[in-house]
Amino acid sequence: MNNPYGSNEYWGEGYYPQGYDQYGDTSYYQAPGYNNIAAQFNSPGSPYSPYAYPQYQKKKSSTLKIVLIISLILGVLLIIFGLIIGCLVLLIHSVSNYDISDGRIRQYSYDENPILPNSPDAAADINGPQISAVETSGVYSENTKVASDVYSKASPSIVCITSYKKGGDYTLDAEGEGSGIIFSADGYIVTNSHVVDDSKQTGVAVMLADGTQYLGTVIGIDVKTDLAVVKIDSKELPPAEFANSSSLVVGQEVFAIGNPGGSAFSNSLTKGTISALDRVIEGDSYLRYIQTDAAINPGNSGGALVNEIGQVIGINTAKIVASGYEGMGFAIPSNTVIEIANKLVRYGYVNDRGTLGVDGTTVSLYSAKTNNVPQGMMITSISSESPLKKTDAQVDDIITHIEGKRVFTASDVTEVLKEYSPGDVIELTIFHPESGGGKEFTVKVKLLSDTGSE
């Protein structure tokens, strides 16, 4: 405060008027310009003077300084501590969404990515979209396109599918990458069942040809034909055009479009020809495949095999990779894809396929002659639910007829059974091998339902 008695000096705690000893000396020094009244009022001996006890005043001033300094230090420490806690929270949140196991930081949590739409709450729909085949017989010569035209037409309908472990937590522990084909503008995609790990519970991420990403829901699977349907939440997608595969011929030019090696090589095109039709792969008697020499690689599974006018004629699914083999890839014909995909959209499974509940292998002509047995399908295992469990049929018996129709291979048995539905009662003719010959007998059984869901 200002001295009311004429001095220009400031008085108060920590301040001393000119002429006073600031180090506690009790001797009095009259400041220049002070009048006698002021000097008397403020003399060290006056009980009203703030400097009556200079040693006490210095101690009081020093204590306040220490308190202020300590408070300042504590305040700074609290601020630093708060900043550290905040940084730790941000770091923990960040690390929880990144993988650094291999020294590189990579974001993985799709659930926390605001750009990526959530997987749709979708299920089988009896009124869902259905694929229809377009007849193409006789149009190739006038509409055949160059490879770049085929790619321009078909590639926007091809997607990359990444599968994740059951539960779909979308971490970097991806199970694998494959391809898929859009067949409706509102987000239905057909792919291989093995691409989604043969499970409706698999989490999937879908990347479109333009790089847009979605989370997908597995609507249905059919392990028997290795087909599945996935749904994403979109309304304006470019659906592919499917051809009638019954019109295919050997030597016809074809193109494979997919993601060989995964998303790193997405939407790649390879070119080849149809090498053969109605191929049966050993151990798989249910399907008859298109064989092609167009390059097929891991990641192409679920992608399209298209004709010269950009129509889907099959889904690439397998290749022979044994030493000495080259250019032997296989695709599921489009007619099979259409039949199964339409059922998966409606029911989530195949609803009308009958089965005997057995596994079998073909008895070749050579084997039949050598062992004095008939050709047919030799039973290799009988499931506990099989209707044959209650008959005289045994493992190693040979099925030779179904409803009077002669069957020579395991594939023949499969083809005949396609004519019947679950619950139908059919008659089997079975040969039981015995030393020195064998015996033939018939049984009637009710077919089980094979949904292909497991």
C-alpha cells in the first residue's frame, strides 16, 4: 500500500521503506523525505509499525515464500502426473487396437473404425434375391470381347473376403483371404464355404473392387458343394451376370478374376481355356467340375471363372498342386452355384437333399475283375444316424443299384440320389463280398436330410 504520510515507497510484507535494514538490524534509519510525524508513527519502537519486530517480519515473509514455492511445485507435479495418466490411457487404448508382435504397428480393430459399417443383422430370407442364368448359346462369335473388356465388365462384381476366428473379433489373427462374387445390388455375395471356414459363426470382412470395406454376415453354408452366401449392408452394388454352364464346350476361352495371394493382389485376371468338363476330383463324389488351365492360386477361391462376354460360368475352388502338375484348376459350374446359392439365401442351408449317411469309394473295373466283385460304390463308413445301421449292410459292401438303376461309381450314386428328397424310401441292391464269392441282397431305407451345414 502507499504511505499516507508522503513517502513514495511501498510498505507491507516483504517490502521495506528506504533506509530500513532489510536483514533484521534493529537500528533505525530515517528515509530521505520522511517528515517527523511519519518517522514517529513508523519508528521501529512504535507498536503500530509493521516493522516493530523486524526479525519476526522476516521469518513470516520467508515462511510464506516457502509455502508458495511448495504449492507451486505440487501444482506442477499434479499437472505432470495428470499428463502422464492421460498419455497412458491413450497409449493403452491405442495398443489395444494395434498389433506390434512383429515389430510393426498395424491397426486391426474394425469394430472401432468409424468408416467401416457394422455387419448387418441378416439371416436367411424366403423372399431374398435369386440368381437367374442367362442363356448364351450361339452369342460368343458376335459378342466376344477382348480381355480388357471382359475385365471391365466382370471385375467390379468381384470382392475380397477376409475370414476371422469364430466370434468375429476382427483382430489380425485372420484365418485367410479369398474371393467372392456379388449377385445382388443389395449386398448378397456367393463364395466358397471353405473361404468362410465352413461356419456361419465366422467373422468376415469384405473389400469391394474400389477398396470400400464392409463387415459381412454369413447367411448360409453348404460344405457338400463348398459354397456359401455372405451379406453386407449396401444397396447399390454391381451384380455379376451368370451364364448357363450347360452350354460350355472344351477349348472355350475363359478368364479367372479374383484375389490370388489375398488383398495384396486383389482383382487380378488370368486367361486360359476350358480343359475338360464334368471332372470328378478324387475323394469328392458329389460335384462335377470345370477343369481349366487359367492360373488359379490361393486367394482365387470363391472368385469367378467368366466366359468371353464377361458372364460367370463357375466359381474357382481348387487346383492340383502336386509335383509335376501345372495348369490344372477346377471351378464349380454356374448352374450348381445358382441352385445352391438360391437355397442358402432362402433357408440358410440346403433343404431338400437326401443322403444315405455313408461314405464310399469307387470300385474300378480293374479292381472288380481282380477281386471277382461287381463295380459300384464300396461303403467305407456308416454314420450312427444312417438308415443302413438297421440293415444287414456293412463296411466293404458294394452298392450296385438304386431303385433298379445301375451305379458303377461313387459319383453315380450321388447323381441318382439327387433325384430324391429327405424322407423318401428307396431300394438299394447291395453285394456282400465273401471268400470264394459273395451274395447280393436288397434293403429299403428312408433317406436322411443332408443340409450341408456341418
